[in-house]
Amino acid sequence: MSFSIGNAFASRANVWRRAGAASLAIALASFGLSVPAPARAEGQLRIAEQFGVVYLMLNVARDQHFIEQEGRKAGVDIKVDWLRLSGGAAVNDALLSGAVDVAGAGVGPLLTVWDRTHGRQNVKGVASLGNLPYYLVTTNPNVKTIADFTSKDRIAVPAVGVSVQSRVLQYAAAKQWGEKQFDRLDAYSQAIPHPDATAAIIANSSVITAHFGNPPFQQQELAANPKAHIVLNSYDVLGGPSSATVLYATQKFRDENPKTYRAFVAALADAANFIAAHPEQAADIYIRVNDSKIDRNLLLKILRDPQVQFKTAPQNTLGLAQFMYRVGAIRNEPKSWRDYFFDDPAVANGS
């Protein structure tokens, strides 16, 4: 199984072709090419998502047409384009280029783009995609904690120094060695999409020896390779259940498309309720929407894990945000989680 950057590009290219003309803008934006932002109007919505069960709420909203249904309740017909990228950096580039309206990525990328656009585009969080623990998995038998990694190891993350996995790893390193050495493990990290990193771990690669992933990739690795074991759980670093993956948008899009925005947020709540009430149907939707070959029983086990909660209100995000400020990763100090989330009823009970 290959985990090369070439295959990663090919995988992304296939997604772009399926998504149509709008995804061409994403492809160009993520590779640094200029794309003029088209005029936007109520009823148009372009959503950038990534890989994994963490995006299940979006998968369900797409499959069940919840966004369109909520739009009709508000008197607007909404056309949705679904686009897929790998890594928070590419997602942020797409959002800032005007190629997408709503971005899906980790809390780390949200904080990066919130800080970068503070006082200008004013990007903020729209909603959480739920609480799911992220595991740092390795096949190296000598690695029991992050302190055991050496220069011989390579840790796959979606984006080095940007993705939520990379930020949580930095947070863990700061707790291990002090905040002056927060980026100590960046030198051992490599940007690889989750599917390719998972293939490497399952194949017992001698090059990629660890992967900080998300569900279902981490569970697939643990099930398929007896040498794979957990080094770190994101909940342990962040102090409990936390919203690792979120959705965010610009102030301009929210202000100029109030009906579309509200319909989208309402559809997310519909999706969360659907997953809680119908986990087996949600599992089938995930498999169908993602054309996934995952074992269905393994997927149901993930969805029924008491540590997994699908909901729109963010939880336990401020600690990571303040850590990023202390180490200089962001310049604007967040005093509250409300600083980087829009003030909406859907996130009223956040943290």
C-alpha cells in the first residue's frame, strides 16, 4: 500500500473530479493558484470537508438533504457543493481565497485563521462536529510515550504545525519538556492524508512509524496491525472530552447569507439528532457517502463509544487556544471560547 504524496494528490484529484467545477477552485487554491471569488447569493453553499467519522454530521446532512429541507422552511432553495481536501492549511487557503463558504477542519486550523483574519475577514467557528478522541498510534515497540520518539521515527499528521493533531502533539510536548520546546516533535512529523497514513501503519511501514489520526482510521490501524498501539489520547492532553473538529466561516458570508447560514446550522442539529437516534443508519450513510470499505461492526463500535458525542456546541477548546497564544502560534489572545466562535444559539453551551 502506498502512502506517497503522488498518491495523495491522485486521491484528491479524484475527489475534485467528482465534485465538479466548484472543486476546481479548491484544487487551484490549495496549490497556490489564484482564483477569482464568484459573487455569492442566498441559496448557494460550498462546504469543504476532510476525511473520517469526525465529518459524519456533514455526511448525514448531505445524505438526508437536511440543509435543503431547512432552507425550504426559511423560504430559500439551497444548492450545496460538497468538496474534500486533506489538511487544515489547504482548507484555510480555500476559505480565504473565496473558493468555499464553510470550512471543516480541526480547532488548530480554526484558531490559526481566526487569528490571521482578526479585524479583517473575521473568520470564526460556526459549530462543532462533536467530541471524538484522537489517538496517536505507533508500530514502534520501543515507543511507549512521546518521550520515546527519536529521529528514526516519522509521525504522520494532516498538516505539520497547523492541524489539530499537530497542535495537540505540541501541547503534549510542552507538558513533557516545557513550553520552550513545544515544537520538539515537529521535526519528526510529516504531512500525509489520513487514508495514506493508515495504509502505511497497516502495512507496517519502516518509514511512517506513527500516525496521529482520527476515527475510523485509528481504529482500523489497531484492528489490522497487532504491532500498532496507542501512545497518546487527545482527551488526556486536553483535559477531557473535547471538540477536535469544527466548522467555520467568514463574517461576510454569515452576514450576507443569514437564511442559508441558519438553515445550515439547523441541519447540523438535525444530523446530530439523527445519529443519536439511528446509529445503524448513520453507519450505512458513512459507508455510502464515503465509498468506504470499513468493517461495519467496527464503525458501529465507534459510533456507540461513550467517549464519542455528536453535537454542535464546542467543548473544552479554550485550553488549546490559550496554549497556542502562549507559545506565539497566534498573536491575539483568546480570553474566552466565544472570541473565536460566532454567537449563535447552537453553540450557546460551548466551552
